Amino acid sequence: MVSCLLSVSSFAGVTSAEAQSYRFSTIEIDGNVRVDDSTILSVARIGTGQSVSAGQISTAYGNLSASGLFETVELEPRGSRLVIRVKEFPVIGIVNFEGNRRIDDDVLAESVEVRAGRVLSPAQVEADARAIAEVYAERGRTAAEVTPQILPRGNNRVDLAFVVREGDVVEIERVSFVGNRAFSNYRLRNVLNTKQAGVLRWLIQRDTFVAERIALDRQLLSDFYQARGYIDFEILSVTPELARERDRFFLTFNLREGEQFRFGDVTVVSEIDGIDAADYERELRVRAGDIFAPTTLERNIARMETLAERRGLRFVRAEPRFTRNNRDRTVDVEFAIVRGDRVFVERIDIQGNTTTRDEVIRRQFRVAEGDPLNPRKIREAAARIEALGYFAETDVEPRQGSTPDQAVVDVEVEETTTGSLGFSVSYSREQGAGFGISFAEQNFLGRGQQVAISLNTVKGSRDISASITEPALLGRDLAYTLSLGYKETSDFQNSNFDTKEAFFNNSLGFPVSEFGRLTLRQGLQVSSLGGLPPTASERLLDDQRDGRTITGTLGYTYVYDTREDSVDPSRGWIFSLSQDLGIGNGQRRFFKTEARAGYEMAVFNEDVTLKADGRVGALYMANGRSRFRDRFQLASVMRGFAAGDSGPRDFASAEDDILGGTRYAVVSLEAQFPLGLPEEYGLSGGVFADVGTLWGVDNAGRPGINLVDAAGENSSDPHLRATLGVSLFWDSPLGPLRFDFSKPLKKRDYDKAQNFDFSIVSSF
């Protein structure tokens, strides 16, 4: 505590009459050790030989007291002398933190300004105590209390201790919304980063109250509504209410949704001589009736400005102008082709990237130093940097550079964790439990490269694989992936043979359209099949007699995916096509094709998600016969069936060996929905149905093979199979879990079922 006083005689002099004045011939200073006389006189602003009023003496006292240099101050006029007595604040010897079990001393030391060897400042000590409490509040311990204690040590020195009572984590018991009509509380809670406390709450970190997280939640809610056409959406207030017991928060978002708007008339006009608006109108990918969303505008602006750049037109901008029609809830948009400001990018400054290298961030920009400044491209770069997933916070802002026609782009980021550790578990009655572990790093050594390693084991099977991906080969949007692995099985998935396979693959992926991506690949596989008894299928014995085989493949995969399309974020579809040409020893040649088409949509105010998916595959042998590893397995494309125990079989073998098929077709339907349980449990349900078949065996007429079962039906014919199942989804503290319980409704007598499996992925 600081005590400051004036002497009685001085106080009496000041109060007797404000008009009283003094003229001091000498000023005596007493009690100062570290602070020299000249500093004290400079702060007091009183000199000798001048007329000094009582008010000026009072001001001098205030100046010295407010300087933070002295614990006590006295000013005493004695005739022609002024005596200034001071007691300096002590020097801090040691700064300690006590009672902090959850946060290390080093972390707390970084949050305070006081240091050993500095002069004690009571005001700073109090400020530092508040700063420590704020550190705890950021970690959800808003009830933490910090008390500074000053311990005298003699010779005007003290030790300082911050005594912390950490208290318990203050969780968010309930997140509520007021004013939401279009979307349920359940749907909106899934948008927020903040979560309600639930089961296993001791593992969750996002259910603690952190004031800074509210800003992110505001942005997430705004983005959600804006993407769905609610242009008047507004968050009126966010109210955190602390319970009387100070052990939990109730968080309430007060919303004003407004009405949903769609695009009305969309036109293009040119305000630049020589530019035909019709050319740019052909670039539009929006029509009347589409949901009015900012990302749709950005995408169409980008298409028109890209056309101008291809034609060598610099500083040409597509400027949207809006006409709002409240009656029919539409917005007419006129894109004006105009000349933008002639501003160039002087440089790009990057800060905060302690792990990620500068070039990883710079390559997210489609502009470089010396290029024209395009605000749209800066916004797109900011979105790409955020989408990397390397940073907890990103801020990209242009500012004026050295001249008015130059701009500096400031990039500030805050690193976050980029690794994940995954665990998977599966179970079948025949094979028992299977386990897997995987490691992935999305920003390896700060280079932006992705590294993945996985190890899986189940009864009679082990495999390990590793891959590394360079997402920007040669600084371009070319993703190069190198992968290798090894897999071996013993009594392959309940069949009486062993397999071994090593592979080495290269792939190169790149975008070919707004939603399309093409991946080219080349692979090399070395495989063998062995351990077969003499009574095994002749088709499998043929593979064993081949010994080690080497197969080279060339192929591609094309994917067209609109599921993240902003035109309607509640629905989207995906199409993929993969084809591979394989060349193996023994003049073996084959052509393998797989295709998939899927559609998903959110209904009932986006509380329920419906999915439909269809997949087909075919293996065509141009020369030679197919090997077991070349053919398809039903369990890999259809749920509810055990791996290696369904599909065409050779009934001439002692164990009715599984052969696999050269054709498959599967259709899947799925729905995911809330269960009506308290949302803090993080549980939702689902149902699914799979219908499909696996058929076809090449070289089926080989002597010694029998594909006909006891009922007289050919197992290689396209026999229909069907599975019905239920799913339980759990957004657990360890990561999202999915439990599938399935039962085949239609199968062959020789097919074997797998009724349950689940998987989990956790990040670190």
C-alpha cells in the first residue's frame, strides 16, 4: 500500500490562504537513494528564487506522488527553505507464483510486466494480477483469483509473490438462441465453435467459457446465415450469464434472422469503351432464383475479372450493384465492368508464422510484388490461408505503401496444431477385433507438405503404409504424392492362403474446372500368393504357381464435387471416375474402371441429412487371366459383409474358396438425424440401406473349377444382396465416432456377415 502525506505546517500554509506565496532560496531533498536530486526537481517543477504559491506546492506534491517513484512524499516550507522528503519504492528481488498447478510459471511470467531488479510499482502489480487472472479466464477458469503479496527483505528490497487460487473450470451449461425461426437450436449449435458441456466433459475444451471465442462464434453464425440468403441477419447481442454458484455459464444469442433472399435479374453492363458486356455475361454461373450468397457473387466476379486478365486488360474490375426487392424477396444484380484504381502491390509482409515457412503462405496469393492490386484476390488469398488449417487466427489487410499508388499487404497469422493421431477398431464374429493406428501431419517441417503413416492389424492380416504429398509442386497448383506400403495376410480373411504385397505409387493432381479435379497416377506392385493346400481352388493355385508377380499401372481419377457449392449449401453431388491400365509379367494386361455418383441434401431446416450413393466397377482382361488381388471384394464396397467371405466361390475346393468378382454395382441410401437426446451428449443417429451385387469370374471354364453352389446356382452370377443398418454418431472429445450395426436382409447361404464396426479419429 502506498502512503503519501504533506507535513502539518505545509498543509496549514496551503489552507490558510491560496494567495500566500513563498520564495525559496534553497530546496533540500532528503531520503532519495536511487533517484537523483535533479530528477526530483524536474518532476516537482519548483525552482529557487521564484515566487511559489501554496497551490504550486500542492501541484508539486501531486506530481511527485504520481511519478510512481516514491512510496511517501512530504513537502515542508521552512521560511526560505523547502524540504522535500521522499521514501523510494523498494527494488524487487524475486518474483514468484504460488498456487498455480494448471499453468506453468513460465507462461504466467510472460503475462506480467514486473521483473526482478525493477522498482516496485503498486499500480503495475495490480495490473499484473489482473493479467494473470485473464490468462486463467482464457482457459475457462473465470473464477480464478490472484492476490499479490509483498514480502520485505531489508535494505529497501522486497520479494513479490502472486498467490493464485485457480478455482474450477467454468463450463457452458447451455447455449440458447432467441429469434431463430428458420433453423433449430440444434442446427445452430452445430455451427458454433463453442460447445455445451456434456458427457466426458473433463476431456472437452470447447465447452469452457472463453470470451474471445464469442467473436469467432459471431462470425460463424453470420457466415452461415449469409450463405443461405439471409442478408439482413443480425446478432443483436450475446449474453453470457454466470450462475449464482459461479460454476457454470448460460450463453444466449439474440438473433434477428430477417427474410431469405434470392437472386432476381442478373445483368452485365460495360462502362469501358471497347469492352462488350455480352462477352462477360457469358461467364456468369448464376441465374434468377438462386440463393443470394456472398460467395456466389465472389465466384462470378472472379470469372469475369479472369476473362479480362486473359485478354491483357489490367485494372478491369467487375463491380456488383444491387437493387433490393422486398416484396418478392429478391436482389437484382448488375455487374458493371469498370476501371479500378491503378494501385500496385509493393510487397507482402508476413508475421506470426513461427513454424510455417513464408513461401507456403506466399503461394496462396495469386498476386506478387509489382502486380496490380486486386482486392478480390487479396480476399481469396486470405480464405486460402485460412483453409490451410495451419493457423488458429489469420488477418490479411492491404495498406498504403511508400506512395499512393503502392500498397503493402500485411499478413498476420497464429500457428495451431496440424497433426492428427487416429485409432480405428473393427469387429466381426469370424475375425474378432481389428485395430489400427495412423499418424498424419498436414504441415511437415513448416513446408506445407502432408505426411501420413498407418498401421493396421486384424486376425491374420497386417499392413503398413506411408505417404508424403507436396501440394504445390514447382510453386503451382499441382499436388504430387509419393506413397509406399506393405501388406501381408495369413489365412487371408478366413481363406486358407497367405498373401504378400508391396506397392510404390506416384500421383499428380490438379484442378481442371471450378468443381473438377484430375489426378494422374503411376504404380508398381509386387505381390505373391502362397500357403495354399493342395485342395484349394485351382484359380488360386494358378496364382500361387505364378510366384512373385510384378504389375505396373497407369491411371487417372476425375472428381467433380459440388457439395461445398455456395449456390445452395444445403445440397450437392459428387461424381468420380477412375480407370487404370495394368501390365504384369506373363503378358498379363487388364483394364479396370470404377465410377461413383452421389447426392446429399439437408432437409427439415437442415436438421436431417439425406445421402444417396451409387458405385460400379468392372475389370476387363485384355490378355491373360486375372489374379486374386486384381478382382473386387464385396466387403470393400458394401456394408454388412465380412471381408473375403462374400461373392463368387469355387465349390470344387475343400473350403469353398472365395474368388472375388470382376464386376460390382452398389446403391446406398443413408439418413442422419438428431435423436432427441440432450445435445450436450453429442449423439445423433442414422439409418442406411445398401443394395448391390458382385459377380463375374474370368476364365471360369478352366477345368477343376466349380462356381455352382449346392442349390444349383452359379455364384458368379449377379445375385442381389441387401443390407439394412443403423448408425450412432458421437461427436466425442476424442474425435468423431461412428458405430454401424448392420444385418444382411438378402444374401447367399455361403456369404458371411459382419454386423458391427466403428472408427475414431483424434487430433493433437
